[in-house]
Amino acid sequence: MANNGRVRQLDRKQAKQKSKKAAAKLPRIPSSFQLLRQTFSFLWQNWQVLTGIALVYSIINVIFAGNLLGSLNDSLNTIRQHQGVSNALNGYGSLLSNSSGGSQTSSVAQSLLLIFESLVIIWAIRHLLTGQKIRVKQAYYQSMTPLVPFLLIVLVIVLQLLPLTIGSAILAVILSGTFGSGGALTLVFVVLAALLAAWTIYMTSASIFSIYIVTLPDMQPRQALRSAKNLVKFRRWIILRRLFFLPVFLLLSIGIITTLLILLVPFLVVPLFFILLMLSILFVHTYLYCLYRGLIS
């Protein structure tokens, strides 16, 4: 008997199962070490233009957010008063804590510069991966077109970080014993803070890719967020493992280099640590862009 050309609508459960099956058929996402290899390979092949971009960013950072070097020098003065591996590790922690620049004005300036530099790096990576030859001047002149949509995406991500911020503040107050809470109440607030953190991680694990999608021509922020959400659908746990690997690798790598410098040549700690900070921004975007390409391929 004819069905008059009508197609049966799937219910929510059936639609979800269908989407899961479709996600399972997608190409395998590169592993963390494969992404690492792709990142180093890309940086090595295009080191000239990327080094130029990082150099310009470093100069601009010194000019407009110069308190960063002053904060790092303050840490170095403390480091010089102590020796030993444990003190070197503490010195590395001090450098990390002062890498925000110290004053509020400097921190704001660094945040704005980071946004502008991110646009430059994303533009450069996208064009270099297509085999185009670009110059540093081009990257800085032509990458600012999607600035407003990019800022809106950044604002969304900042809002998504609020649950983590609130949870951390609650946990800090409870663990400090300000309210003299008992063990059961402390456990409740720890679980609450963990849930808020998980909520933030869940949201940002998709939104982080929208910063690359929104830089595409004629892309709207809402469309970029929706595309990023579909991109990670039913693959979020795998993606989270790739995302968590990145800060662990960077902190360990920079930590080893910085600790050795503190022990062997402390006078080089501040300039080299500053250079590592500038290069790490380039490294992070390259790694994340490689992951983004792995999701869409």
C-alpha cells in the first residue's frame, strides 16, 4: 500500500542513534602524538614567516604590555637567592604566576594583544596549509576582517567559563574554613564545584573550535557555534583527551627548559622564558588547528 510519499519522522532517541552511527563512521581523529608531530612539522616547514609573526608580536607585547618583563624580573630576583632543584621548580611556578603581567592594565593589554595575534596566526596557518606564500606584513594587514565575529565568540567562551570561576571561588572559600563547615558540607561543595567545572569543560570543548570556524569568509558567530557543536557531537570525550594533552605537554616542556636554565644559566631565564611564552601561543593555535582539520577531514 502506498504511503503517499510521506517519510516517517524519527523520534529523539532514534535521531540520536542515527547520529551516533554517522559519527562512528567518520575518519579517526589523529592521536595526541600525531597532532604533536603535525604541529612540529608545520612549524618547521614554515619557520621563517611564523618566526617573523612571533617576533612582531613580542615587540608589540614589550611596547604595550611591558610590565610582563618587569614581573618576570621580580621572579628572577627571588630565584637568585635560592639554589637547588626544588627551588628551581618553585621559581618556575613563580614565573608562571607572574606571566600575566602583574598590573591590571598590563593584563588587559596582553589579553587584547592575544586576541589580535590569534587572528594573525589563524589567518597565516590557514593560508600556509593551502600552500600559499605569505609575508608577515600580509598576515598583520589582512587578518583583522573577522575581528567583530571573533570577539563575539571570545565573549561566549568567557561566559562559558563562569561556572568554573564560580565553582573555584566556592571551593576556595569552603576549603579555607571561613565558614567552619563540616566534612559532609565540604564534600557537597566539592562535588558542586566539580559539576560546575565539568559544565564549563563540556561547553568550551566545542566552542574552542568556533574561533577557527568564525574566521571563514561570511561566517556568522551563531553559525560558527552551531557548526562547532555538530563537529564534536558524540566525539567529545576523544577530543577532550587531545585538548588536555596540550597544556600538560606545554607545561612540562617549558618547565624542564626553564628549570635547567635556572640551575645552569639564570641570567638567561627571563629573556628565554619570555620567548617561550610568545612561541607557545603559536604552538597552541597550530596544534588546535591541526585537531580542527582532523575533525573535518
